[in-house]
Amino acid sequence: MYAGKNNNVIRRAVVLVGGMLLSTSLYSATDIAQLSLSQAEKLAVQADPLINSQLSTARALENESIASGTLPDPKFRLGMFNVPLDSFDIKENPTTQLRLGIQQQFPRGDMLDIKLEQNRIKARAAQARAEDARRKILRDLREAYLNLYYEVRAAEVVLDTKKLFSKLVKITEDQYAAGRANQQDVIRADLELSRLDDRYTKILSKQDQYRAVLAQWIGDAAWQPLDTLFPQLPEPRFSDINNIITQHPMIVAQTDEVAAARKMTEMAKQDYRPGYNAFIEYRKRFGDNPDGTQRNDLMAAMVTMDIPLFTENRQDKKVAAREQQVRAARFRLDDKLRMLKSLYEKSKAMYERAAEREQLYHDSLIRSARKNSEAALNAYQSGVTEFTTLMRAQITELEVRLNELRVRVDKAIAQARLLYITGE
């Protein structure tokens, strides 16, 4: 019974300590007053396990390249030969010897140099994949942050409109009491106010969803208030698309994969060349010759060589298989190039059209919607227009304000996707 209690205490202590460690990690960052996009980016990149994994892989391959380019360790041989079993007297038999030898293996052809270069290529590919992972994290985090920014600001717009609609309800009730409005106007005003409450609740739900997405990269910091300023991103580069894409880390990594596959083909071709084993041995002899002279010590040296005569079922097939792997890697490279170019064209079109729409909202739509709602309110209070016209004008202004914010966010999202391709 006491053992069970002790185990429970230990488990609780472990959970408590683990929680304390987690809360003090990079993911918590609860001391942030307002979470800006740049702060979120730093937290995400510093703590991401995929980036660190690829970098560790690159370092491992660098070390492995040095090891793979080194000759195998020599083998030491020690033994007694021709010892008589009846007496175990090492001086009795003239052929009894103590042998000490060293054997060294030399791989086929240029196998060591090719392995060294292949691992270096793989290390470069891992570094490129780490950079690609960093760009993808920034792209996805920026998109989630921007969508969250939209929902936060949209909630503020809805709350502003809700205050206005509350005043409209009061105005409508006064108009109804004075006999200048009907009961349907009062009901319609209450209905629109309730619809705004529902819309506000939906916006809060989306905020929670986007914060949960951010939390996978930055932890508890995702639940902090956002910076009020609109997130600013670097301008993407619109130069030669083919040159930009070929320098993209995903393409660089796949190009290195093709080069590494070619090295595998070169290694397979080395099997047509012989490998060598060199052996040198010192042989100590015991006892004396029949004439009383001391027996001479001996030395042996030997070289063994592979003879690749029957290559049809092994070397030929192995080279053919490696060549097919090179083709497969090239096809994957072509597919990634095509996919990346399509993503660039799509994001560029989205960015340019969003910029045009943003300018349109800035130049006329926002101002026109505001003037229209003000004019409708004055006309309704003067008894010139109906309540339906007033409601339509107020809802139109709300939609225009939200659309203007959505267009700005969509432009920034397209900008983030372009930055993933072009770099910063």
C-alpha cells in the first residue's frame, strides 16, 4: 500500500517537473505582451525539430564522408604452425613456426574516392532540405498568422458594427413609438443584431482554430494578443523565374540526389575492376638444423586479386539498376521543377490581382460605402427612406470593410508563398 502511494507521488512529481520544463522552453514564451509576426518566426525556426534533424543529418554525412574515404583497417595475424601434437615441443619439428603478419585490403578501382564524394553530395542535399524546411515553416506560419490577424481584426469590425446596430435598434424603437416606423422595422433591427452576434461567435471559433495551428510551432505564445500593426513581409523578387527555381533549396536537394545516384552508378562500375589484398608475414623458426646451425627465419609476401570474369548476372545488372535509379531521380527533379514553377505562377497572379483590388478598395470602395451608410441613416431619420434601405447600406459597409481586410491578408499570403520560392 505504501509502495503504491510512493509510486503515485513519484509520478506526480515527474509530471510536475515535466510541465515546468515545458513551460520554460522556447514554446511557451508567455512573457510576450503582443505577438508580432517576426517574433513568431524566430520562435518557430529556433524550435523546429525537422530543421535540426536535417542539419544533424548533414553533419553526420560530412563525418561519414571522411570515414568512407579511408582505407579499411589492416588485419593482424598471429599463430603457431606445425606444432607436434604428441609432445608440443616447438623445437622438435623443423617446420614449426611462429607467424606474425599484416593484411591490408584495397577496394576496387576508385571506390573510396567515389564514396567520399557521394557522402559529401548527400550532406549538401541534407543542408538544402533543412533550408527548404525552414522556408516551408515560415510560409505556413505566416499564412496561419495572417489568417489569425484577419479574424482578430474582423472581430473588431463586427463589434464596431454591432455598436452601430444597437443604436439603430434604439432609433427604430423611438421611430416606432412616434408612429413613424412599423413593428417589422423593430424586429428586423433585432434580427440583424442577433446575426452579428452569431457572426462574432463564428469569428472567435476561427481565431481558436488558427491559434491552435500556430501552437504547433510556437506553443503557448500562439494564445497571446497579436500586434495591432499589419504584418510586413519582404518584397519578393520578380526576376528570371528559371534562375530562381534552380536555386531553390528543394531543387538543389533533388539535384544533389541525382548527382548522388550517378555516384552510385560509378561505384557499380568499379565492380568491373579487381580489388586487392596485400599480405606480408614474418615466420619465426625454432630449433637447430641437423648440422647444429640455427634455422633461418622466413618471410612471406602475397597479393590476392579479384577476377571479375562472369559479369553478366552481377556487375551488368547492378549497373543497369543504378542507371534506372538515376533516371528515376531525374524524373523526380523534373516533377519538382514543374510543381514549383506552377506554384510561382499561381502565387504571382494571386499577388498581383490582390494588389489591384487593394488599390480599388483604398481609392473608392471604402469611402463610398461609408458615405452611403451615412446618407441612408440621415434619410431614414428624416423619414425619406425605408428601414430596409438603411439596413442594406449598413450591411454593405460592413462587408466592404471585411472584404478590404481580406484582400490585404490574401495579398500578404500570396507574398509569403512567393517568398518561399524566391527567398528573402
